[in-house]
Amino acid sequence: LGIDGISLFFVILTTFLIPICISVGWSGMRSYGKEYITASLIREFLMIAVFRMLDPLLFYVLPESVLIPMFIIIGVWGSR
């Protein structure tokens, strides 16, 4: 793990935008609130890990792992 100039900007941007995204999505949610927060925070953790990764192999694996909680959020709480 490491951080450089552009990664620092992306990490800060991620930490500010994810709570905003959670609060915007909260109004349209009808059920499974704790699971929604959990999936969003897992996604935030994985995105920060992507931006801090220096190893090329893990840099390939981590962006794909971000898709799993994203697909869960879209599948459960997405529009009909």
C-alpha cells in the first residue's frame, strides 16, 4: 500500500462522496437499511484500497472486487 499525489486526491474524494451517496439513496429505501450501509462501506473500503494499491496484481483484482457490492446494491435497491 502507498499513496501519491493523484491517489491522495481520489481517496479524499471517495471519503467525502460515499456518505453523500448513502444519504441520497437513503430516502428511496424501504427495507434492509443495515445491509445497504454495510455494502456501501465495503465498497468505500475497496475503492480506497484500489487507489492506494501499488502492486500491479492487486491493482487488477481490487477493481473487480468493487463490482460485487455494487451489483448487490443495484440488484436489491435498484429501480424496477
